[in-house]
Amino acid sequence: MLRSLLPAALVLSLAGCSGGKTPMVAPPEPTQATLLEADMETAVLAPNSSMRLVSKGDGEVLLSAGFFNRNEMARIRLTSKASWAPDSRRLFINDSGSAAWSTFRLFDIASNGVGTERTEIHRAAVAELGRLNGCAVIPEPDATTWGLAWADGGRQVYVLAMARRETGDCRWKAVTAVLAIADTESGRLLETLPEGAARVRYPQLPWDGPL
């Protein structure tokens, strides 16, 4: 079970960190994820039925927008889970390889069936977890991230960042997990909450079994 070492009342809002109009945080929407398993081809249809995400069962993931339009998108560890945004413009993969840890991977999906990976939300969530612990740099293996839910039709996403282990100089003394709510268009974090406060505010999220 996740446990925060900070008081539940502590809430860190990042909305004012940059100029321009910042979107309001939208509530999480019911989010489905599909299991992508080894040695099994799995096709996941986009909500608008325009294309499919196809896992070939060997770690290769591609987008299929028709028989003659199949584009390799990424290689992943299996088993993992994938979720389309409600507007079909993006999808995320919780790339875990059946381990007790994961990497949140977000992809922009063009209408021609080409997917482009976006890493800034994963990196920002991990950086915020590190900042709360007084750490300027966090080695990649030391933190894990999961996509938990879409919001605002896919324009926002809820991401859990957790301490996994200590291999560098960072010591997880203040907080071991944060929920980051991000704008998927800009990649900007709208709000972060320590896990304890986030559980209280968003009890509907899959806390005990991340997607």
C-alpha cells in the first residue's frame, strides 16, 4: 500500500509556474486499460474507431489505420497496459514488463496513424517527487510512474510517481509518492498532491491496483 510521509493537508499547486491561461484541473474520468501480453497479438480499437493499437506479443507496438497503413510506434516490456484517450488523440502505456514498477509513456496520435512519444510529463512528475525530497537529480531506476486516469476527454491525465529504490544520492525521507495532474497538450503539470492528500480528494482512482 502507498503511504505518504507528509501531512495530508499539504497540496502543491503548480498552476502559477508559467505564463498564459492555465486550464482548471478536471475530475478523473472512468478509464479502461488493455493488457498487452507476451506471445499474444492484441488489438485495441481507438474510441473513434479510426485505428487500432496493435501489440504483436514480442515487444513491438504499432498503429494500424488500415491494411496498408501500419506504423511502428514503440517497443515495450511485456506484460504492460495501454489506454486510449477518450478523444482518440493520445494514448498511454504503463510499460512494466509484469514488474512491480512501471514507466508512464504518453503518445500523441496523428490522424495518419503515426504516434509520437512525449516524455515531459513522466519527467516532470519524477522531478516533482525529487524536489519534495530535496533531490536535484533522480536516477531513472529510482522512480516509477503509472497513468491512472484521463480527464477532460483526454486533455488531462493523472499520473502517479513513486519512489522505487535508492541507487543515487536521493533519500526518500519526505514523501514516497505524488499524484501529478498534467495538461496533455502542453505537457505542463497543473497540480501535484502527496499521495495521502490525493487519496482523500480522488478516492475513485485505482490506488491499490494501478492500471
